[in-house]
Amino acid sequence: MAIQLLLLEPDPDRRRLLAAALTGAGARVLEADSGKSAAESLQGGGLDGALLSFAAPELDVAALATAICPAVPALPVSLDAAERLHIARTLEHTAGNRRQAALILGISRSTLLHKIRKYGLDPSGGRGGWNRR
């Protein structure tokens, strides 16, 4: 699966060249011409990285640095909470295809089904809501 990158570059010619190079290297690129459009793209999530031009006039570099490296690190979550979130995101990524999700997670389908029940991730309560494959 290709990595997804956000590219913020105000100059359209430079942005087009960078996007073409990144796409040619196999990345999926979301292009942004302003800090506002970049922020909107960040809200969608699913990004693996970002390339930002510090020449963007409305880009607040101090706020960006704080967002990337906060002074107070986030509180750790339990292993169960992290596993639940990871499985939920994988199921979302596979549109509920459990067989594909199990392959991605590197676990058997029966183990995945057990964890879906354990974490209450079956939207139908076990009545066949998600793709049962």
C-alpha cells in the first residue's frame, strides 16, 4: 500500500513538480496551496507524512512545532485500548472485510473474531453487520 503524504507548497509550479516526483516514487499525494487547505487535509487523517514549505505566509511555524512535538507528551494508553483502536482502524480500512483485516494484522481470522467480540467492535452485536468474509 502506498504511503499518503500531504504536500504544502504555495508555488503551483513547484508543487506540481514535487507532487509528480512523489507520485512517481509510489506515494499518494494530497496537495495544499495554503496553510488553511493543509489544515483541512490534516483533519481527514490517514496521512503518513507531510512536506511543508515554510514560505507559506500564513503558516505558524511555532504552532506547528508545538503540534508535532508538544511540551507535555500524551498520556500512554493501555495495551487493550491501543489494540482495540488498531483493530477498529484496520477493519475500517478494509471496509469490514475480516479476512483481509486478519491478514493485515498478521493474526488468524478466528483470533480476530475473538478480539472483535472482546472489544465490542461488531456494529451489529453479532448479527452480521460488517462484511462477514
